[in-house]
Amino acid sequence: MRPLTDITPKPLLKVNGKPLIEYHIEGLVKAGYERIVINHAWLGQQIEDTLGDGKRFGVQLLYSPEYTALETAGGIVKALPLLCPTAQDQQFTVVSADIFTDFDFSLLPTVLGQDLAHLVMVSNPLHHQDGDFYFRQGRLGDIQGEKLTFSGIAVYQRTFFDELVARQTPVMRLAPLLNDAIDQQLVSGQNHLGCWSDIGTPDRLAELNVNGVTEQS
């Protein structure tokens, strides 16, 4: 996203005059979420200065700063004490800040049962036509169903990250964990058919500002 992100963190890039991350905050509040943890690295203080404590959104905002980028799984592990502060808090929602979507967060499951994760999948965009995971009848598998793209929206069990916590691995990608869980048939999913865009380039951001959503295949 350079040069845009040279002076602005990606979550604060604007769509129709509003930072990307504010759309997520508003959507989560509408769905009944009362506490949101935001992890950040590059220019993260700008995010805290812009969003504050969350009072203007009607939610509590907490921050988990990363002084070196920890990748997605590493960032989640670092934020776990804030995401699950009590023994009763055993699952949580994760939303990538650099996407734009009209997804209704109230549609996410409140109980995962035996599953370790629940992923929201979307149709493959033109820049990622091979997709990520196979989806069939509410389950993710390795070879059956339609291969779709992971939206960046998911619900996870706290125990999904137990091994990383025990290993004290600071930097870790999420994909290997998901692949292992999918192989064990422990990941459910749903297919979001509405608006979704991965804001990965300045052109995609510009197109979103013009059209409201980037073209999907």
C-alpha cells in the first residue's frame, strides 16, 4: 500500500471519508460486542490517537501494541490476555482491519462446540482466483467442495492457540494452524455473498472509493 502507508497505518486509510477500521467497529457494536482489542505495529500510535477509548462508538477499545510485527497468529497470542481475560472467555472474534465488508457480525456462531475455528469465506477476487480453503455444507476441508477465499473474519477457540502459548513463539503465521485444524475436521465456516474487498493495493482502495466494492470473479 505504499506510498499511502508511509505516513498512515492501513486501518486508517479512508473509504468514503471514514477509516476502514471504523466500519468494523461500528459493525461489531451493532452486533452487540462491548469490548474490542486492536493490535497494531506500524504507526500504531496513530490508531490509538484516532480511536481513543471507544466511548464515541459506544464500546470499550483496548490496544495490544507490537513493537515488531508478529504475524497474525503471533499477534493474537500476544493479545490473548485482553481477548480472554477470564476463564469464562473461551472464544473470540477476529477481523482483519484491512478489509471492507458489509458482513453482519451477528451471524457469527456464539458457540463453536468441538470446532477450533469458524471462518467466513467469500468468492475469490480477481487477484486471488485460486482461493484458500475448500468449503462444503458449512465445513472446511482439504479437497471437497468449492475453493473460496478466507475473508479475514473468524471466530476462534482460545485453545486453538494453546500450543503457541506453550512454545512462546513470538512470530507465527495463522495459515499453518488453520491447515492443521482443517485436516482434523475441526473448522466450520459460512459463505458471505455480500460486499467484501481486500484493500491490498492503492488501486483497490481507489476503486472501492469509486464503486463501493472491488470487482469479484
